[in-house]
Amino acid sequence: MSNYSALTTTIAAEAKAREDALPVRNESCRSKFFFHPQPTQKVCLFFHGFTGYPNQFLPLSKALYQKGYNVLVPLLPGHGQAGNWNRDRPTPLPTDPKVYQDFALAWIRQAQALGQQVVVGGLSGGGTLCGWLALEHRDLIDRALLFAPYLSGNSITDKLFIKLSNSYYSWGGNPDLAIGYTNFQVPALRLFLDLGAKLLKQARTTPAAPMFIFSTEIDDSVDTNDHKAFFADALQFQPKCWYHCFDRTYKVPHTMMTIGEGNQWEGILNLMAKAYVESDLTWAEVEEIGFRLTQGKTFPNIVAELGISDRAGPDMPAMMTMVDKAAIVQARNPSMTDNGG
């Protein structure tokens, strides 16, 4: 236990020293750690979005810490640095994917010492990094949470621009008021486009660790059709992959992790993530629960009938309110579609 205590102290102290030396733009850009007094069953390691910052995972981190897990949200390489960044002095973001990959593996090694199983999660570019871990290093992680992973742009024009341009680009907004970066060199984003293309191809033939992929219909940054294809391919080899796309009526943006960045359904997102972390169900079992709910049965009765009560986490009933049960019924009864049936 003394070694564990020393390790958690060292992790926090070394991160603070690195970030003091940068220095960081603001406190939201500092790495965040939530450590229990002893090792935990699962350790959650989260990677924030491209040009983003660790506080993007603050609400989910707190929710999982309260569930009894250690949580780490390190500042990604090249991110969060104070400075007057512009075209002549560009943000110091990596353009080589190996920088991120080595970073992720180094943090997994630290996370492994803090508990029994490592759960990784990431938003956008951080989600792409988690997809790479799930496919290339599935033996190191228990499961992955991919929030709007950047697998490709949301239009042909975007994809061509990112693929061919070496220009400097701005997201817009006042850089002096922004928490993370508002501008970047396009090649720094291109590496995620290239990595995403490799993952989409690799998922067709390679087993992955269990993944829960989150999309939103109004995403203006990524192609949700690629999310669906990625899920469908991964599911062929890994039955414990899940997928959810927020309907456009929820108005969930690409930056879906917090209320502050536009997701008024932050609490629902966190419940769904917790349900996945704490359950051990296949997607087929989730769909079967959904189907039986449409028949008027209760959740406790269904999981008892299926013999899966011990593998359904406490947040699964809330998760099932978000599952598209009409689509499940429709898939099982094709004759009901297009005929007014």
C-alpha cells in the first residue's frame, strides 16, 4: 500500500512539474487525477479532444470516481500551453501519430499499477487514439469508450482539405478567452484522419477490445456513417461492442462531454458510459432486453429470465431508455415497415 501511495503522489507531482514548466494556459488544461486510498477494480484513463483540455472529462471522471474507480485525465502532448499562437508561431501540436501512441502506452503502464483493469476513453481525436488501443493493444485494456471519434471528416470537402492542405486553420472565437487552442496547423489534424482511415480498414479483419462508440446526428466535425461502419465491423469479432447515436432532437454537439461545451444531456451521457463500464453484456443481449421491454416486461424480470442479472450494472435500466427499441422491433419484423403495419 505504501508503494501505491507513493505512486499516486509521484504521478500527480510529475504532471504538475511538467505543466508548470510549459506553463499551461489555465487550470482547465492541467491533468486531472482522482485517486482512491487503495488500488481499485478498474482504472479509467481518458484522453481529451484535439485542441481540447482535460476538464472536458471532469464530469464523467467525478461520476466514475464516485463509483469506486481511480481516474486519470492527462494533458495530451503539445496541448494546453500558454502562448500567443498564430500562423507565424503555430500551436506546438504533434504531427507524428507515434507521439500520441507512445504517450498513451506510457499512461496505460501507469494506470495498470493503480488497479486490476484499465478502461480507456477519449473524445474526438482522443477517441481515435482509444480506437487504436482497442485494435492494436486489446490485451492491455478491459474496454474503451469512444466519444465522437475522429475517423474521418464530415464531408468530402473537409476530407480533401485536411488531406491536402498544409495551411494554418482556426476554429474561430477569441483565442484569449478560449480554454484550449482555437488554431492549429492542418497536418496536426491530418494525422488523426490518416489514423482513422487505418482503423476503419483494420476493423474489418482484426478483433478489438470491447468498445462503446457514441455519435450524434448533428455532428459537424466527423462522419457518423463511419462510426456506424466501424461498430458493425468491430461487432463481427467482438460481441461486447455497443453503439449509440444521439437523435438530432437532443442537439448534442461534437463536443459532447459537458454542459459547458453544449451538451445539455451530459448526465445521460455519463449514465450510459457508467452502464457500459459496469456491465458485461453483448450487444445482442442489450437488444434482447430492448425487445422484451416493448412487450411490457420489466427490466428486473427480463434480466432474471435471461440469467444475466449479475452482468447488468446498476445504470443499465437508464441506459435502456436511450436504446432505439423501435428500430429493434422493426429489424425483427421487416414486414412492419413501409406498409403501414
